[in-house]
Amino acid sequence: MSKIELIVNSLEQKVQHVLRELTELKKDNLFLKDELIRANDLNSKQLLALQQKEDDFKTLKFANSILGSDESKRETKLKINTLIKEIDDCISKLSD
């Protein structure tokens, strides 16, 4: 074989190797994109669950304060006053 044939063969092998690597990288990229989508979905679900738990905690905290614990009577009165003001605002808006 001449030098040119050797160079061409070597170049062909290198190109084939690069093409194989490109194919593998494309597969890896697709896999990682799918993983990212699944991770984002899971993150969204967990954020919603966390928000629900925080809302439940606030509700329970308010319910406990209504039950009459001495330490939270002031907080309960403030919350009730806030609710009354909100109701009054709604009534006035409905009256208009």
C-alpha cells in the first residue's frame, strides 16, 4: 500500500470512530433530557405537596389557637378580626 492509501484508511477509521462517538453522545443526550424531565416533574409534585403541607400546618395552627390555648389567644383574636374585615370588604363590594 502506498502512503496515501494508509493515510486514507487511517482517516476513514478516525471518521468512523468519531461517528460512533457522536451516535453514543446523542443517545446519552436523549437519556439525560428524559431524566431531566422526570426530575422536573418530581420536583413540581414535591413542591405542590410541600405547599399543601404548609397550608395544612397553618390550618392546624389556627384550629389549635381557636381551641383556646392561653398562649395564642391574642393571635386568634387578630386572625378573627382579619377575617371579619375581609368579610366586611366582601359585603361592601357586593353592595356596590
